[in-house]
Amino acid sequence: MLPIAQVAHRKLGMHRLSDLLLYGHFKAKISLEYLNTLKPRPDAKLILVTAMTPTAAGEGKTTTTVGLGDALNRIGKQTIICLREPSLGPCFGVKGGAAGGGYSQVLPMEDINLHFTGDFHAIAVAHNLLASLVDNHIYWGNSLGLDARRISWRRTVDMNDRALREIAISLGGVGNGFPREDGFDITAASEIMAVFCLADSLDDLKRRLGNIIVGQTRERKYIRASDFEAAGAMTALLKDAFAPNLVQTIENNPAFIHGGPFANIAHGCNSVVATKSALKLADYVVTEAGFGADLGAEKFMDIKCRKAGLKPDCAVVVATVRALKMHGGVPKDALKQENVAALEKGFANLGRHIENVRKFGVPVVVCVNRFTADTTAETAMLKALCSKLEIECITSDHWAKGGEGAADLATAVVKTIETKPSQFHPIYPDDMPLWKKAQTIAREMYGADDIIGDQKIRDRFRELQDQGYGQFPVCIAKTQYSFSTDPDLKGAPKHHVVPIREVRLSAGAEFVVAICGDIMTMPGLPKVPAANKIDVTPDGRIMGLF
């Protein structure tokens, strides 16, 4: 690694050390004051990296984002990559970290995957400050008339802890407050994480924080964070965190890593301030959205780009031969065996993701993240299937070779941007009713026949529509492992229905969350957590973190 100040100077043209807030030698935040002096580059290009439906075989979306960024720099395109910060939940659970892999990584990997610059901590503390103020207000007389049965603001922690999903608080006597039911969400799914990532300035951040709804009175009047005069203190906790984090790739190219909402239960994109800042500092910006294109890419287009006024110029859909065979019915322990027929069957999944992205008017390139067990026949079949869809399919070896291994991918992306101008548009208009928005996502993205919900769910949609929130986009929370709400249903299922079990209003983030199927906003740990394999050597090196 180079000292991060050298990366800022050589690659971003930053000449004053005072514009960097250093966190040791290899991490820094770029000051908001400096970023506010920059002018937009009208010709800067925004590239989204997304993927097919994830499997246990792995797809390598973040690895591809890093490799593509390094490759674009290698071919002479000034490029910054923009990633999300990893949550500790997956790091200690089953998925692992999110810093790339092989020779396409961001560094320092251990720091990025653990506490980094403390952004998640700041977000969790700001969230829990509001929770504390709510219960304190009730304790001191409840002048706002908040109905303890209708408090919707939960608490948060950045850890998979199923025992905290539903809890009872304020037990133990009068001095501890009024007992009631409460619960925790993981920090990456919290509304403040979404607010943090969608706000474009400190003023906008404070406005959105004040608009957060914490509950209702008996008369069903909404009570907001601003009613507790909470927004100022919450913004103070988030002020330093709100500046984008700068680190580097293995090839010493700049990377912004900022914000970290999950894509299965939140909107799944890095911060608007990081993306917009990168577009002022580079000619090409490569970013990623979580999980498959049905989740992360849809929310990137329909929520982030809509709200921030961004226009993606190209989308790279990542696939692997292994994952395609798994969607074709091959078990994980047989993936190293050649199986062209299973790949052809599993291509239905990738094909739908390609068509989904095209529905937004964005040109697509497919990147095959190469594994050593891939055979010539399997790769040839995949290229032929993409060709039928008039899609360029590039095999990339960035995990093993870094930017050099993704040179063909970078060239194809630049060519696509130059020859196929993006006609970006969201898949639904702002004025479409909320129920129809959720229905459109289910039909257009998931191949579903319809959405379903009991009368309580339908009434909630109608209530939000009547209260003036119908202009908000809809954020679907569902399993990442299938187009349906059944995680075991692989491939590209059709004629299923999407059951909505809960509707949450995120008034600060300015979207409506529809929670579908069995998805949980507080995940649990697996039987054998990744935490069991993490250790520290006597000389202080962290082992087992991936």
C-alpha cells in the first residue's frame, strides 16, 4: 500500500493535506468542505456492477467492481470505484467480508471489514439516541401523547443476533420507565443507514432525520424525530461519518467506501455523497449494488438514481459458470464437473437479469468471473447464449491477475458506453399508486403474476397513499436467493405470487418498505458462524477473515 495521502495526491489531484481527515497511514476521509468546491464533470460516466441471483458457489460482484476499476485505470481512463462498507453481521456470519478477493481487493482489508472509520458505530448510536429519547419522553410525562402500542422506532446493532428480534424493555420497576415490547434491526437495515446514504448534504441529512416517524398517538397522528428536537444531536453524531472514506486497491487506485445498506432488506447502494463526489473527481466511476439485479440494481435505478438525479451509462452483470450450473440443478459438491446442459438450463436466471436491466434503458455487458474448473465447452455455451440476446459476454480473470485480467472487460465497457448511449428511466413513475409500484416490481423484475397481502396490508398501502406518501418509491425486502420469496426456488421461476407481510414507512429515507415472505430485518447466525474461524496471532495479525 501507498500512504493514502499519496493516493489522494497522485490519483485525485489533492494537494492539501488539510483536505484529508487521516485515520492512520492508509485510510482517510475527504473533507466535505473540499468536496463542495468541486464542479461536476458533465461527461463523467457511471457504471453499475450487478449480478445474477447469488448462490453458495459465489459470483464475485465486489471483486469484479475492483478489477474493472483497476482495468479502466490501466487503459488510461481516470477511474474511481465506489463500494459499500461491510457489515459485521455477514463478516461473522456466513457471507464474509466485502473487500473483493484475490488480486482485485481494496486495502487494508481487515480494517475495512471490521471497524473501518467508525461510520457504522456512528449510525447505530444516532439511531439508538432517538430510541432513548422516545422512551425518555414517555417517562417524563409523554406530553406528545405517543401511544406506546404504536411506537414503530426500534433499536439497532451491527450484528446478527436473532435473540434481539422481539424483546421487552423497561422491566424492573417504576424507575426504569414503562414496560413495552420492542426489538432490534441490524444496522445495515436501519432507516438512518438509508438516510445517511441518500442525503446529499448535511442540511439534507438533518432534514431527513427530523422527518423520521417514530410512532403515532391514539388519534393516529404521526410523531416525528423533530418533535423530540432530536435531529440536531443525531446530525452531530453523523457529521464526521458523513464524509466519504478513501482507501486504495491493490494496484493503488482510489476507492470510496461509504455507507452499507443491505440490498435484500434495504436499498443496497453506497452513499449518494460518495458517488456524486467521485463523478466530480474522475472520468469513470464504477459502483456496485448488492445481490442480484432484481434487488440491488432495481433499487439503484428506482430509488438511488431517481432521488439523486444520477444516470447510469452501463451495467455489468456478473455471472459464473459455477453459479449457472447450480441454478441448473447441480449440487455444490459437483460443480467442478463439466455440465453444459445444466449451464444451459441455469442460463434462464442470467437471461432474466439481463432483460431486467434492459428495461431501465441501460446497456448491458456480461462478465464471466472465471474459475479454474470452467471448461472451454461451458464457456463457449455461455457466450453463445449471450449472443442470442445480443449481449457481449467477456470472460475475466481479475481475481488471479488484477486489472490486467479485466482489460478485455474494461475495453468492452468503454466501447458499449461510446456506441450505445444510455436511455435510462425508472420502471415506474412517481405518481403510480404504491400498491401498483410494488406490483410492477414483482411482475417486471421477479416474473411474478401478482403480489398478495391480507386486508391489513392493503389498508396500510391505502392509508399511506391517502396521507401523501404515494410519491415515494417502494423498497422490496425479500430473499436474495431467488426471484421468488422461496429461497430454494432457483433458476427463473414464473407464475408465482409475492406475499407482503408488513409495510413500513421510512419517511426520512423517503421510501416505503414492503417486507415479503420470511425475510428478517435482524438476521441470525448460521450453525457454524464464520466468527469461529477468526483469530489474532501473537504479533497482532488477524487470521480467518475473508
